[in-house]
Amino acid sequence: MTPLVTTAADVRSAVAAARAAGQWVGLVPTMGALHAGHAELVRAAKRACDFVVVSVFVNPTQFGPKEDFAKYPRTLDADRQLAADAGGDLVFAPTPAEMYPDGFVTFVEVTKLDEVLCGPRRPGHFRGVATVVLKLLNVVQPDVAVFGAKDAQQAVIIRRMVRDLDVPVAIQVEPTVREADGLAMSSRNRYLSADERAVAPKIYEALKETQARAAGGEIDVARLESGLLAAVAAIPGARVDYANILDAENLTPMTRLDRPALAAVAVFLGTTRLIDNVILG
Ligand code: PAF
């Protein structure tokens, strides 16, 4: 099992020891409930670095008042085992009081990029993400931090934050890991009923269909987007939160597919909100 530390002071001294031994340091920030997708992030960090810290922190500031903070799965022992098996060297699992001590009032906002997709639907979410990620980067001071492409908007926002605030870290984004039937791995998949789980792969099918249309020569983004929306809306029991195609780097609207685009969807199956995306072009 990966050794566990719970304070910023302890993670700093472990990282200092690794650095003193000439090691490169990687960070994989997570909220725990680790699955095979997280294992790939840890393996990628281990390929790039010698000493890999996996943070496990269910970050209260990125959940809305009606979201699943209280019921978010917490599986620290299993997480430590999975992190060890994938090559992690240290798990950092702080308490909320360690991350947000009394009197905490400072937040990071990455504007504009949070005005689309999940931003308006989850007010304050990316402010919470950016704040906790910057804190983790400041505590661990890694050479490389690894994130998953499933949270595409989060990855764009973190890259921009690091660039805008001159944070000395390389941000690495790893491809989405999928179940055999195409469903993107997510800690929230465990909330799905059997019926919801059965139709969930259709989300990725809709995205792949859009990718195929784009590869086949369709460059009109409005047509691609309405096809994507129709395909996702046709999933039995699905309530579409959004289905959008935006510039992959700036998350701005596009009319023609003349540069890489992010096709992203958020869908409710019952009460579970799933997100997924593909890159077009
Ligand atoms: O992607 C996640 O699991 C979280 O948003 C992150 C990056 C660990 C911040 O809490």
C-alpha cells in the first residue's frame, strides 16, 4: 500500500527528500474512488517522473449545494492499493481543515473559460477546482501534474491558470480510459442503475458518430452539433444538460470545423450526471 500523509508539512518533507535524491516529482490530483482511469494517470506520471504523489481529496469547494459531496465515494484503503500498484509513491489525503483552515477567503477564478459547458450549470465549480489545484501545486511543487481528458474543460482551465499565473509545472493530459463498451470510466458510474448503465455507452456512440461525420467531410459546426444533440437526446431516459462543439483550446464558438474542436456532452441518467467528449479535426 502506498504510504499515506495527511498534512502539507509531511508531503513537503517527503518531496524534499525525493528532490534531494535527484528525483523528478509528479502529481496526480484526484478525489479518490480510484479506478483504472486513475491508474493510467499514475502510470503516465511514473513514466515522466521518479517520485509520484497521488492526492486524494474530495474537494468541498467544487460541489454545489445540491450536488453529491456527502455521498461521493470515499475508499481510501483501496485507493492506496491502486496507487501503489500503478507506481504511486505517496498518497496525500488532507482533511478539509488542512486545505481550508479557519479564515480561508482566497479563491482562483479562471474567467471566460468557465462561462461555457459545465461552468454555468455548476456555478462555482471551476473556482473550487482551480483553487484546490493551485494549492496542491503549491504544496507539492511537482515538475509534472497529470489530468484526464474526460474532464476536458477542467484541463483547459488548469492549463490556462498555470500559464496565466506562471506556475512552474508541466500539465500533462492523458486520454480517457473507457470500459469495454465505450463508457468513459468515472467514479460516478457506480451510481447508475442497471438500466442506466445499459444505455450509458450510447453517450460515447453519439460522440463517435459525430467524429465520423466530421471525418467524412462535414465541416458545418451547427449541423454537427444538432446531430450530436439529437443522438444524445434519443438515449432512453436521458436528460441532456448540454451537447456543444467549441474551439478545443479557447472553448469559443466555431462555425466551420477549420481547427481542432471539442465535442462535449453532459447528460443526466436518472440523477447521475455523466460527461464525455471527443476531439474533432
Ligand atoms: O478531476 C478531479 O478529480 C478533481 O476535479 C481535481 C482535479 C482532483 C480537483 O479536485
